[in-house]
Amino acid sequence: MGGGGGGLQAAPKVKRGSFATVRKKKKRVGFVLDMTPLVDIAFLLLTFFMLSTTLTTPQTMEMSVPPETENVEVKQSELLTVLVRDDGQIFKYMGDKKTNPPEKVALKDLRALSINENLRMENKLIVSLRISNKVPYGLVINLLDQLNIAETDITQRLSAKGMKRERKFALTPLTNEDMEDLKAL
Amino acid sequence: MSKIKKKRVGFVLDMTPLVDIAFLLLTFFMFTAKFKSDTENEQKFQIKRPMASADTSKVPDKDLAMIKIGIDTVTNDTAYYYSLSNEQDRKVVYNSDKVQLSDEARQKVILKVTDLKVLEALLKQTRMANLRMKFAIDADKRVQYKWIEDLTNVMRLSNATVFNFVTDRPS
């Protein structure tokens, strides 16, 4: 005999504030609104917006190239050359390639290599990347990503020593001579 | 009359909490929704971006010059696609005398560029039109590095020496 909505029962029990002589009942008790259409529309819109939003926004990797006019001279002994062959194999050599012939490196070892060499040379190292034209762009980004991850480590360790990190890094084209060298490896 | 009544007549469920949650989610998704821009509508290729480790920097919305390198889904050929986020700059740059384009191409939002000379002129005009312009390279991970190398050389010639590679975070 609970809620007030009914009206099916003939005479309601005597309620608070009502007199037996007054026939009019208070109907405002337990007011119910049918919310079904509202919910229908709400869910329709909800599903629409849920499906139309893209939650994965792309991010960026900043790069800079030296301006055309600038010509930088580097000492060969401070140069770490990383070469990428047509088939995506990575090689590196330190300084002069006649005394230090190119060695093969795996992509995942590149980070450790960059950290070690940079800390050994203490900011003097310049990494020269020579990438073959035929390599897919995805690999180049993976390679740059490894160097970027290494970068945070290097900055941290150098600042512990009280040094400020200056990044030196160059993208240079792969020459025919390099390609000949790499073919045999 | 029996005391046991049928209570199933006019069954009422309190939907208020449900509606509360539904509207909360609705407003959330409404505010976060970002719709496809004109540029994306005209695009006839899909870019599979390379993955890079998590980084907080996002692609800027304003003053952005986007250079896409995409592989056409139908013809399978690679080309540069140039677009500017700013409509005003777009009008100035696309209609410049220094850029050699057909009249039809000047009306478009996204330009298909196959000639590096045209791309260089576009980049130069963009730099002149708006100095705050940022450059982003959005390339498919399958394209050969040659495309990127040529592009960075052209960018260097047009003094756009700082640019961003658009990447996806690994899921």
C-alpha cells in the first residue's frame, strides 16, 4: 500500500494533514516522471560521441637541421659514424675507419653505445648518421628514438658532474664509398 | 478478497543515477570530441605512422604547416601533400605568383606536390606569410628514406630548419 501514485484503491488511509471531510487528496507525494525517452536520446548521443572521438592523438619528435650557409668542421677523432645499409643493418665506427673498421650493431644496442661514447668523450662527441636512401622511414625514426632515449640519460649523468649537455648530431647522406665498404660486411 | 495482490502492475525503476552517469559521460565526450578537419576530408590516403617512445609534445593546432608523405591507396604511388592549418595563410600562400600551380590546385585545401621546386617555393612563401609557422612531417613508415632526405634538404634551403616528425605512441 506504499506509494501514492495509484488511486486504484478506493479510500486511502488518513494521511498527515488531511481531514476526513476533504475529498481532495495530495497527489504530489512520490512524483514520478517517465525518463525513458530522455535516457534514449542521452545514450544515442553518448554512443555517437564515443565512437567519433579519437583518443590517440599523434605526438611529435623535434628535429633540426643546420642552415644552408653553415659549414661545420669536425675533428675525425671526435666523430662517431653510424651507417645504415640498404637492408637496414646498422654499422658504426669511431674516428677513422681505416684504424677502426665498421662494426655491426643491433638497433637495441644503439642506446647503450650512445650513452657510453658520449660519457667517455664528455660533450665533444659528434654523431654522424649516414642513412641509405632505400631504408624505410620507420626504421630511421626507431633509430632516432633510441638516440633520444639515450639523450635523457646522458643529460642526467652529465649534469651530475656539473656539465651542461650540448647535443651534436648530424644527418649526412651515405656516399658510394660507404656503400662499397658495407657491402662486404 | 485475498490479501496477496499482484504487485507487478506499473513496475517503476529509479533511473536517476543511470541518467546522471550517462549525461556525465556525454558531456565528457562532447567536449573532448575533435572532428575531422577539411584537410583530412580531402585526403585519399592513410598514413601508418612510425612508433616512438612516449613523449609529451603534441602536434600544435595553430600555425602549422603539415607536409605529409603518403602512399595512395589506389595507385600505390608516393607523393608529398602540403597543407596549412590557417585558412588565411593558405589563401596567401596558394595564390602567390611565386608558386607554380594550376588554378584548380589553388582552390584546394590539400596540395599534392610531386615537384621539389614547387615544394620549395611553397615553403618559402609560407615562411614569409607567417613567421610563427611550425613545420611537421607526417610520413608513412613504409616510404623510403629518400623522400625524407629530399624533403629535409628542401626545408634547409627554405630556412625552415626546425621541424617535427609526427609519430604514434606504442599502445
